[in-house]
Amino acid sequence: MTLVRWQPRGTVSRWAPNRDVEGIQNEMNRMFDWFFGRESGESLVDSAWIPAVDIFQDADNYHVHVDLPGMQRDDIDITMSGDSLTISGEKKRESKQDDDNFFRVERSFGRFSRSMRLPSSVDAERISAKYQDGVLQIVIPKAETARPKQIKVQS
């Protein structure tokens, strides 16, 4: 069965539903590229690398875990300024590739920076960090005033 589509000025053309769906797909891609500030044809993976972060607390400390696979310890910077903790660095692309005939590249490379606000009741002098198995672990001790205190009821 051949489907025919009427067009203005009395012309008739063959309707190709796949072409219409592809046109909608291209238009949606263009709209997302505009929204995320990417150049046309640049994938989301190429445009930005934002490592995943987990933040949690226990009675004495705040903990920040950041996934930084494939990075070297020297390529990671951690700064504390006021109540803001900033983790930044650069993940470098492996330079020893024997063949540049890639079919797909999904691993991200480049500079990144993540900032997070912490409560003002932290002991900034005792912050520690370690990097092991691609995970950066930062321990931020709570200030003495922020720790829960047990109060005994007297009779």
C-alpha cells in the first residue's frame, strides 16, 4: 500500500514515515543541544564531565565520596574556603593508542569542578582525604559544638 501526502500548490509526494520521525529526532537533538549549550554534533559525554558525589554524616564527621576512576592523585585539588568545599582536577586522555579507528568513545576526559556547601560547624583544620581504587574519600570532622551531647537528668 502506497501512502500519498497532499502538499500545497497541488503537488503530491510519497509519504515516508521514517523520514518524518527522523526529522523530529533531529529537531529534538537540536533543541537539547541548544538547551545544554553544546555545539551541534557534540555528544553529552564530550561536553562535560561531572563526577558522581555521595555526601553523608555520622555522629562525628561529614563524609564526601567522589568517583574519579582513572585519575592520578596529583591531578586532584581540594580546597576549603569559608563553608564551601571545592573538588577539582583534570582527567587526562590516555595518549598511547595504537589505532585511532574508534567505533565509539564514551569515557569522559577533561577538567571538572564540584563545589558544595557545608555547615559552618566543621573543624576545617582536621579535614583529611584519601584516594583509593578510583574513589576520593574526604572526612570533615564536625566542630565540638555541632556534635550531639548526652545530657543526664538529675533528680
